[in-house]
Amino acid sequence: MSPTVIDSSLLKVLITNGTIVLRNDYQRINELNVFPVPDGDTGSNMQSTMMSGVKAITNLEEGSVDKIAKALSRGLLMGARGNSGVILSQLFSGFAKTFKGLETATTRQFIEGLQQGVKQAYGAVINPVEGTILTVAREAAEVASKYLKRDTGLLEVLEVYSKESYESLERTPDLLPVLKEAGVIDSGAAGFIDIIDGMILALKGEILEDSKFATVSSVSHEMPSYEGTSDFGYCTEFIVDLKEGNTFVKDDFITKISTFGDSLVVVSDDEILKVHIHTKTPGDVLNFGQQFGDFATLKIENMSIQHSETLLHTVGDGHDCGHDHSGFKKKYGIITVVNGDGLKEMFKEMGVSCIIEGGQTMNPSTEDFITAVESINAENIIIIPNNGNVLLSAQTAAKYIEDQNITVLPAKTIAQGYASLTMFDANAELKDNIAEMNDLIKRVKSGEVTYAVRDTEYKGIKILKNEFIGIAEGEIITSNPQRSDTVKTLFDSLIDEESEIITVMYGKSVLKEELEEVMLYLEEKYSDVEVETIEGNQDIYSFIIAIE
């Protein structure tokens, strides 16, 4: 069929079918990663982001396209993972705004939505790069809009959109030299085309099924410390769908609701309002919040009861209600993203309040960061992403929590995050801490060792599948069948006359003999440099190196 009018039912089917096609193809998208490393996760991030959006609309009663689009946009935003997921969420956020106030949409409005999504996605990226998903979405929308006529059906125009998408995708290596050298097309763009292809299949009557739209929270918190016998009140959380034409003004709302309690977190956009507050009068809080729309979700926890229960538990019970209910507002709260028991313990010892389990292969979502912020009762919150593909999600979360003083450090590696924390002073002023931490992020050198998942060539370096890859400062500099030789090459590349401290974090797969060989090499060749080893127990990257 080629409808000219899109109602809420059809919109749900289009989005769901597109998501299933992407889900079925996500591993191929992962393998398009420029680096032949095992944590190529563009496909995983995109399909997880879309699944979050589908989950938000699956059980939603059909009404208007406006209602479906709003819920989709919200689900995508909260579930956005990695840079590709955040960009995808912005493409559909702009798309959703075109349907505001509409019961049904025309083909023209659908394409206008895709164009609006492109504008919003470009605006969300500080330095947009051509030869990516942005280029493909823009060029396809431009061609499709020119093809439109008054009676053009949606199937007809989406086939034009798809044709141009594929042609644009094939041109991405010409726009981005790193793609051409690696012999791949842009992975994010390929994933986006999967979604469009799924929509086309739905319009042709091929409706796909997939029951696996569940998501699992990846946030793990430090055990809260409970002291004293004060009345803790109620931890109150709710999400409100803001009324059409509402008079909601965020600053005024924060001023008024803050009189009901503390530990306040307010997140909002044009359609939703999310609130977390500790209060002794949750009924008053809910009555106030309901003035601005209908509740989508709400939760009230009696912290006094939780406090009493916690005192009855031993440490071994591992009880954790998920919030810092101590009643004491700390000067600093630090959130970081890391995996590996040893690395997590190290970051906790360095003052981290909340660890989000993740990093390589499992990038946390925007909502994971929001939830982590809500769990901390602090004047200043510092987020340390430790991964370049996590940075945009952290920044997006910080943008939507305007009433909290949040700083996202530009730490793109574990080494940078670790080094930055060596300069953190819990008694110093925020601006001084951030300046010192940022300075060390710029000065520390990062190295990683992992293995290749395919044969390829990168900047003149021939790489064979299953060989060990040495990555220095984000660039592959060596590939070798021996892991210890790969580490030694990394050291030689990164250590210079100014190097004073080397920190070696070794993973689960590293044998004792390997570590001893590497340490002996450092002792013999770089005896003037102080060496520290940390049993990180991390996956994927067998060695992580920080050189200061």
C-alpha cells in the first residue's frame, strides 16, 4: 500500500518494523567500524536506542501521531547510547516536532519531519563531520522533498528516499578518508538506512515480529552510608506529560517545588517533565506537579523505613535502595563509566560516588546518567565518561538537568579519567578542580592493547584477524601476533624524556608470565620512570596504559 495519510497506528508499525530490521542487522553494522576492534558497537548502540523508543510506544493507546511521536522521542532520548544513538535520537526528536498538534500526518509532513530531524541532529553535534549518518540523512531528505507532489504516496517517496540513501552511503568514503582507507562505509548511516528499509517493508505488507524489546539498567551505585536517626521522609519521583499549550516555566517551577524538600533534580523538554525530590509531604509535591499535565509514571519510597531496614542488614547483604538518603549534601559527587572489578575498585578508592557499569561494548544511555545524578546528594557533580563514544550521552544528560551543577570532563579513555582523578581535591573549589583535571587530561598519554576482529589495513599498517593491536592516543600504531611485543611497542611510542609515571592496568586475560615480561622490559629500558600496576580485570582491552 502507498498511503497519503499517516495515522498513529501506521506510525507505530513503521517505527517498529524499522527497528526490527536494524536489530536483525546490528552485528553487520558493528563490523563496519573503522577500527577492527571487538568493541565496534555502532549497531548495538543504535538498535538499543531504537528499542527504547519502541518500548515507549508499544503499549501506548493509539490516538494521534503527535502522541506517538512525543512518546517515541522521549524513549529514544532516554535510551540513547553512544554517539550514534544520541544522533539517532536527535533525528527522531526533530521528526517528532513536525507532528505537534496533529491527529494524522500527510506524506509531505512525514518528509518534512525527516528534514527537521536533520537540522536538529546537526545542531546537536558540536563539530559535525560529513561522510556520516548526518550526510546521508540530509541528502536523502533533500532528494525526497523535491520528488514530492500533492498526491504522492508514502511508499513511493520513501523508495526515492531509500535509493538516495544508498547512493549517499556509497559516497561516504569519498567524504571521509578514514573510511576509504579501512575499506568500509559509514556504520551509523548504514544503520539508519536499515530503519528506512524496515518502514518500506511495512508499507509493502511485510510486518516483522520481535518480542525482545526489554531493556536492563546498567547503573550500579556505591553502598550509601546511613548515619543518625533523623526523619528521612519520602523519595518522590514522577514524570509528567506536559499539557498542550502549558504554562510551564522551568525556573519558576524549580523555585516553587524546592520549598517542598531537597535533593531536587528536574529534567524537562517541550513534552515531558521528570522530577526527583526528597520530601516529607509527597502528596503536596504530586498535587503541585499535576497542575502541569498527566502523570506518566510516579514512585514514592519511605526513606525512614529504608533507613531502619538498612541498619538491620549486614554489609554482606548488599542492600542498596539506589539513592543517597543520608540527608547530608556533599560538596562533590563523581560519576564515572568503567568495567572490570579491579578498575571499579580503583575508581571508588579515588573518590568516585557512582559507577555506571559500561564503556567498551556496553555504552550507558542518557537515562543511565540521569539516574546516576539523581542518586547523588551533592552540590557539584562531575561526570567522567572514560570513553569517547560515551561523552555525547553524558553531555546530553547534563543538558537536560539544568538545575544541577554538572560538569562533564572530556575524558575519552580510562587513562585520562584515572589521571584526572589524581588531581581531584575534595576540599578545593570547583573551578580549580576542573582546571587541574582538564589540564592533566590534555597531558596524559593513553595506550590500549586489544585484538583484531578482521583483516584490514589502517594507515599503512597491515592487520590480521586475531593479532594484537596497539592503540596510542587513539591511533593504531602496531599489530603483532605476540601481545607482549605489542605492549613494548606501545611503551616505546609513548614514553619520552618528560615521562615520569607509567600506570599499567592489566585485564582478565593477561597471564602472570606476560606481566612479568612487560615489567622486566620497563625496568631494563626505562629505569628512571616510576611504574605502577593495577589488576583491572577488564575485558576487551588486555592492557590500558597511562603515561604522565
